[in-house]
Amino acid sequence: MTRVKRGVMAHKRRKKIIKQAKGFKWGRKSKYKLAKDALKHAWTYAYRDRKRKKRDFRRLWNIKINAASREEGITYSRFINKLKKAKIELDRKILAHLAEKKPKIFEKIIEKIK
């Protein structure tokens, strides 16, 4: 059986990990063992926070809609309930944008559901 030297592939694998750890502080950007550990944590946080980002944005939209609707004298929950009853199908992202950037249009929506 012929001898297979595996140094090339091992070096390539380690180099890939080091390349992915670019921008990390201290030894985690240059030492393979530390870089590998740091990347495991980074990937875990990245996966978790991709899910969390959706939650955070929805919360922010709700806060913006609530603030704008209270200025018009209606609470958030009543506003959403009346939107559904009036069959106005605007999602929270759009409503939050209208409440923040185009308050005139938001006022018209509130007038329509009252």
C-alpha cells in the first residue's frame, strides 16, 4: 500500500478556519484551536439571532404602531382588531412605516376604521 501524506488537506482545513475567524481579537484570529472554538460560538449566536431578529423587528413595529395610534386616541389592540374587522390587510411592517414616515396616511386609515 502506498503512503499518503495528509499534510496538504489538514493545512487547507485549518487555513479555512483561520480565514473565517478574520476580524476576531487576540489569538482567536491566528491560533487554530482558539479560532475553532470562537467560530463554534459565533455560528451558534448567528443562528440564534437570525431567529431573534424577526422577533425584535415585530416588537419594534408594534411599539411604533401603538405610539401613533394612541396619538389618535385608540389603543394598539383596538386598532388591530378594527383593522381586521374592516378587512384592511396591511402588515405591521407597513403600518409602522406609515405611522413613522407618513402620518397623514396613517390618520386616514384610522378615520376609515372608526
